[in-house]
Amino acid sequence: MITLHHCHQTRSMRTLWLLHELDVEFQLRVRPFDRSLRDPEYLSLNPAGRVPALEIDGEVIWETGAITEVLCERFADRGLGRPPGDIDRPDFLVWLHFAETISQHAAALTQQHIVIYEDAMRSPTVMKIEAKRLEKCFAAIEARLSTPLENRDYLLTSGFSAADISVGQAVYMARHFARLDPFPEVARWYAQITERETFANALPPAGAELLYDREFYPPWPE
């Protein structure tokens, strides 16, 4: 049995999306995004006190990139990974782990805008720098999708993969702090992959407590 420990609108959403895309049976344990993640019971699953934690085959895995690689290998017949020797394997790994680069900037902005409650503790400089770094990440995706060969539908030449899921979920978080409008190919690609039913299934259900209470947080102060 597979069990995913998950908080809405966090990195664990990319694992949830992937599980839906793989179409495998799993249990979902939704946890509050609070200090309970530091409880000894949960720290025995993820010693970093974060989500996700994935229980599978008697083991626990707790880094999203590692989880994605293990699941793609475990369910190789689903075609969402690219095995060693595949021509797209290097690009698959690059984009799979680039998702974490995007997420670290989005996480810094989440802390500044949401986790820190007092304006005096926030840094306008950090907010502006991290938002610009997200734009640089979007520019890297834009360049990939605008190759001379063609406007790619997906990040890999061979088609949709878990790399699109990982980067797509990172963009889902990052777009709260950097707009997609200046990046038309990213916006087109993002719209396409988020039309998938599996993405909708990974979204917080109606009435769930959300991490983000607005669609966009502009750099502060303007």
C-alpha cells in the first residue's frame, strides 16, 4: 500500500498529481500546515518536518525528486519517467530537479508574504529579488519551450512526463509571486498541462484551508 502525507498547496502536491497520473491505488493523509509537522510521530517519517512523506513497500521516502524517480521506476509501464539509456534521460533529470530550484524561490516568498505576519519582519529587498529570480526561472522554461525545432508541447521531445508534473506544480506555486504574462510559451504550456483531470484531482477540495488566500502577491512595497 502507498500512503502519501500531504499538505495542500505545498511541494507534496506534485507527488499527489503524479500518483493520480500513474493511476495507482494510494491512501492520502492530509496534514495541517503547522507545528504538528514537528511532532515526533511525523518526524519519524520525515526528519526534516516537511511534506511530502511517501510510505511505499515498507519504506519511507521524503524528497520530491527522489519520490518521483522511485515512482516512475516502480511503475515504469506508465511511461512517465525516462530510464537510463533513453535519449531524453538527461533532460528528464535536469527538468525534474529544476522544479526544486523554482520551489525554493517560491518558498522564500511564501515565508515573506504569508508565514511572517509582521511587516517590520519582512524584507522588501528579499521579496523583489526572489520575485526576479522566479522570472529568471520562467525565462529558462520559456527558452526550452521555444526551441528552433518547434514550439514544444512538453518539456521533453518525447512527450509528457513526470518532469512536466514537477515543473508544472512548481509554477503553480510560483505564479502567486511572478506573472506568466511575459512568458507566452510558459503560459500556453501551463494551461495545457493543468487542463488534465489528474491536475484537478490534486487541487485542494472545496472548503479546504488554503495556504494562499489570493491569486497574486505583488512585491511589497510597490
